[in-house]
Amino acid sequence: MKIYEVMRTTDGDVMAFVNGEPLYHVVAHSPAGFELGRGGGADDLALSILADHFGERPSLEQILQGECRSLPYHQDFKWAVITPATSNLGFTINSDEIESWLAEQQLFSE
């Protein structure tokens, strides 16, 4: 099981890890980095977590062409998981919780 940890450093930066290793930043909205709450940094955080969960490392071209599994879910994932973490302390989510969330999305789309 993968464990995703997201935290704000004392410098104000948002860092994300998967099983203790830095999460690969899929740059689609914010080249400046991850962020909590809303905006491009939160979009990229959601996309990066889901891309890792799906085993993807999409290029910007693949994202723009819709060639990644994480793309259709990342905005809803941002609103469900990233935006509520407004305490700025961060959050932890594991792959089982992501799978449960994805299963709920499938039910609503049928």
C-alpha cells in the first residue's frame, strides 16, 4: 500500500511524499510547485497523486491530449481531498482510500 503525505514546511512550501520519497510533480497547471487549497498548485498536487497511484508519469503533451487515466479525476479529487486541507498543515491519504474514492466516482458516473 502506498501512503501519500503532504505537508507545508516552515518556509511555506508544500511538499508531497509517497512512501517517504518525494512525489513526482506532474506539471500541468503550476510549474511553481504544489499548493494546498485551490489553484494551480492544488491542481498539480491532485494530478500528481493520482498519476502516481495509476503508475503514470504523463508529459504535458499526453495530458493535453487526454492520454492519462488521472486527468478525468484530478479536479474532483482536488475538491474532495486537497481543498479541505485548508489548515495548511497537510494531510495523509493511502492507496486504499484513493481506490474507495475512485469507486465512488464510478458509481456516480454510471
